[in-house]
Amino acid sequence: MARSIGVLGNGKIKCLSSSPTKENQISFYGHGRPMHAFMYLGTWLDITNDFLQSSEELSWEFADGFDVIVEDTSFQMYGDNRTEQIKFISKVLKKNGILILNEKLNGVDYEKREDQKDLSFKSRFFSLKSIENKKNIILKTMSQNQVSLKSLTDALSYSFRAAVCIWNSGNFYSIAASNNIQYLKEFTACLIPPCIPKEFSYHLIPFALFGLNNDEVTFRDYET
């Protein structure tokens, strides 16, 4: 995603991606150095203000922090204390910045939604044996650090003035939060409705979590 946004932004957007997994770094640079995008081999816990300001490569672009931060199912690999995790990562987010969380959440009909994902979607691309292996090797550990939508909402409210759910499929959610309510409304209004079969989405999105009313958050039409 960082590579694509960097190219599509044509220099107007600079991106930094991080991962402690060497294979991800190899993939990131697999076709050479991408334009306007950087890769840090290490955990997101390393990315502090001091780190950004002292890095010879990154300080030029990110010394003042980020306009947008995207957390993509990373928190659940480290723990379930979302309040502290969000507080930590928000230190490198600019005052009016937007935090986007992509999280797999616990909740009502969790197992039913998991079965739907595995049997109605993943089975198109993977064998049932490989799906079961992933459950046993990876997902059991991940699920220990997952939280509910309410817990995540409460954690966000300690650091932000408003939050909006902008995507849902099964047990997965994307949530945008900011201290600048107007920016958050404008950001949401720039999005088009996600292309998801109705049976995989369990909410009418977008919907406000706090700081806004539902009628204040809308997607733009496909035509516009």
C-alpha cells in the first residue's frame, strides 16, 4: 500500500512502511527502490519522534510526524491494551492527523463470521487443510490479543475527539479517528462505498463511533 500511494501521489505523498519481518522488506524492494516510499525493518514501537528526527534517511520527510497513520492488524500481535498502544502511536501523529485502524475484532457471532469467511470466501483460493493450518499456527495466538468494537472505541476516545467506522467485512473493521472533526468528515466524504457483498458486511457504513452524529458522515457517490 505504501508503494502504491507513493506512486499515485506523484511526490505529493511520502510513505513509510514498517515490519520486523525480513521477507516483507525483500518484497518491498523486490522491484527496486519505490518512488516516494520507504521501508523500515523493525517494529512500529521503534518509530518515535526521536527516531524520526535522528534518522538521516527519514528526518527529511517525517521529522514533524505523520498526517495519516495506518495500523494494519499490528496491535494484536503485541497485546490487548489498545489505550496505551493508541496513545503511543499518536505521539508521532500530527495535531490534525488521522489514525486509521484495520482490526479483527471480537464480538457477536464471531465464530459464525469466521466460518463464513473460511468456507464462503477463503476456500475459493486455499485448500481447507491450509485454512485449518493457519488457524492452528497463527490465528489462535492473534485472537488472544483481539478486542471488541466497544473496547477499541473506548480506547480511541482517550486520545481522539471523534471516530468513524469506514469499512466492515465479517470480523474485520476499519476505523478512522482524529482530533480535527472537520478533517475526519472531509476524509470520509472522499471515500466511495466499499465493494463488498452484502452478506459479508454486518453494518450500514459509515457510522459514527463518537464525536459525530451518523448523519454527519457520508461516502461520496460512485458517479462523483
